[in-house]
Amino acid sequence: MNDAAELAVLDDESLRPDLETEIAAVEVELEKRSFTAMLSGPYDAGDALLAIHAGAGGTDSQDWAAMLQRMYLRWAERRGYQAEILDTTLGEEAGIKTVTIAVSGQHAYGYLRSEKGVHRLVRLSPFDAAHRRHTSFALVEILPQVAFDSPEVQIDPAEIKVDVFKSSGAGGQNVQKNATAIRLTHLPTGIVVTCQNERSQSQNREFALRILRARLLEIKKAEREDEIAVLRGEYTKAEWGSQIRSYVLHPYQMVKDHRTEHETGNTQAVLDGDLDSFMEAYLRGARQA
């Protein structure tokens, strides 16, 4: 490249296109390396557990939770990640109350951690006979998947209550007639984890333990972060209702992230999984903070 640059300086215009192409390639590589450096947290390179919980708002919020599930599954597909639904609680009329998804792939957690928080939807409700505008909320949790031999999380089997029950669902071949679903209760913390989307009891138990380990790690992380924040004099309690992103479908079309001010009018693309620009804006802002 240096030789080409020197020749270009000598006004050899015939080399300019090649030089510009080479410079552009170098700039792309530098940008890629710069962004990868933002994914250097202790869990960023690994897999993630994504949980979605419908908020207040009844059927509309449960439908919104299902829309978010579809959005993240589409995003994972776009990136070539493997996404597996571990547990789902369906809504009474439509949508879902909760869902837990395992997302596997390089830097899955690093990207998805930008999605943690409350997501708000504004639209004309398809469940309102008068077709009025409704606001719905859903909470997205992002947890790092923890290896079973990780020293960070130690689980005493004597502190876990195990319940076995029959899987529930909308019916059909996927609903098990045998008792294969697992419910784990971690007695010291009161954390309850269920898993009923696999065919065998042993698989459900393994996935439930994976989720429990991730939730226990999240508690440890939160405690450490709170301690550091208190020492810095900047502690504020995280509460439900402080949405991180709004998705407006009526009276105009816009998706806006309230942390970065990044926004787009192409709401359908976002709901189809085009989330990278929002994730990158968050990661860049977090690095500069």
C-alpha cells in the first residue's frame, strides 16, 4: 500500500481507483476491529438467555411480547445464531405471558445485552372493538449462559426443590401426556425456573439448571454493581416503567431508543429483526460513557 501511495503522489491517476479500494478495505477492517473491541466484557463473547415478560395491559401486552419474540428470533436468524425456545407460557386469548430463549453464537450476549429493559409499543389495538390506541409494555431480560463447571456460581443440590409436572400448551402433538416438565425452586433465593419445551425430563432439567445458574449469576452481578454505584455516590434503583425503547405504529411510524436517541421510521424492518444499528449505537454510547 505504501508503494502505491507514493506513486499516487506522483500524480499517476491510473492507480487512484486501486488505491481508493484498498484504503476503503482498510477502513472497513479498522471499523470492524474497533467495534469488536466494544464486545470485550467478561461474558460478551458467549451465549445468552433471553427472557420476555408481558407487562400490564392484558391481551395487548401479551401480543406485544409475542411480537418481540418473533423480532428476536428473526434477528438471531439474520446473524446465523441458533435460537431455541426453552419455556413458554401462553396468553389466555393471544400472545404469550413469558418466554425464555437460548441464543447461541459468537458474541450473542455482547450484542443482546443492549436489549435489557422495558420495551413500549403504541398502536391501534386489534383487540379493542372500538379500535382505539393502546400502549403496551414488555420486559426483556438478557442473561449470560454460565458453564456448569464455572466457579462463579455454586449450587448445592440440597438447596433445590424439584417438581415434575405435565407440559401445558395449546394442544397437539407437542404437548406431552407424560410428566416431563420441570420446576426448580432455589430455596435460599426463592427463584423459580420452569422448563417444558423439550421431550424428555432430563433435557428439561438440564435447561432449567442452565437458566437457574444464569439468574444466580445475574443476582451476583447486580449486587456488585450496586455496591460500586453506592461507593461512587450514583446509586439509583432500577424500576419497572422506565422504557429503553419505544415502538410507535400510530399515529406515525417510528422506533426510538431513549438511551441513545437512535431512531428510524422503518418500523417493519425493526420488527422483522433489523436491530443491529440500535445495538451498535448502544454499545458505542456505553463505551464512551
